[in-house]
Amino acid sequence: MFLQFKFNALYGIVFLENLNFHDRTYYVKMNLVPADEAVHLLHVETIVHHSLGSDYFANVYIPDSYQVVNKEPYVGTEAIQGYRAYKMNMKRKYRDVLSIESFILVPSIPGKNIPSAPILIHFENMKQRLHDDETYKLSIVGKNIRLEGPKMVEATYPQKLGM
């Protein structure tokens, strides 16, 4: 009984320290590696830093102009016209929630130039959408798929209960 009290008190102190002193930050990292002439590997990493919530979900929306060969679309999220959703496998690691996924991309219509379109990333919990990102863009010029965007994107919010 005493041990349980000490554990609950310690958990409360850590929770309050997180709530009062740390902002919640969302990171997205992407890179595109050519595997063949028309096949590319899109590497996506998502991080929720200093998260208080127990359940975080991240969904990646890839434009319909591209086919993902190695993953099935995820139908358990909001449908957006012109996009297919893919679920990121988020895992808790201490105060962070992390996910790393790789998508094998091929053009839906080979040989056609496709203008730049954003890759959408939605961070959510069981109650609400927490953050959206549209920084990275895909395009096709010739036979090459191109990824436009910085090495890493960061967005910071103040910590709140229920987030």
C-alpha cells in the first residue's frame, strides 16, 4: 500500500512537471531515396515530444498520383479527396511518441509529369486533431519523383490538459 502511494505521488509530480514546464513539439522528417528509375523510397519519421496523452495517432496522406506498393491504405481515418491515407505505427518511448515508416512509391501513370502536391500529415488523439502539416511536396518531372521541403519540420504548442 505504501509503495503504491509513493508510485502515484511520483507519477503526479512528473505529470505536473511536464504540464508546467514543457511545451509539446511535433516533428516530421522526410527523405526520398531513388531505388530504381521510377521507384522511390519515401522515409517518414514523426515524433510527438513531451506528450502527456496516452494515445497519439499520425496519418500520412499521399496524393493519388502515386501508388504505395508496400502498404495498404488505412480506411479508419478521415477520407480526403485526391489522397490515400496510411497509418503511422506510433510507439511511446518515455515522454515521446515516435514512428518511422518507409513507403515504396511508383507513379500511378508512368511517364506523365505531375505538378507539386503536398503530403498531408495529421496528428490526432482520441478526441481531436492536434496538428496538421503540409510542408513536404511531391512532384514528378520526367521519370523522377521529387520531394520538396526541409530536412525536418517542427511545430511547438503550449502543454494543456486533454491534449
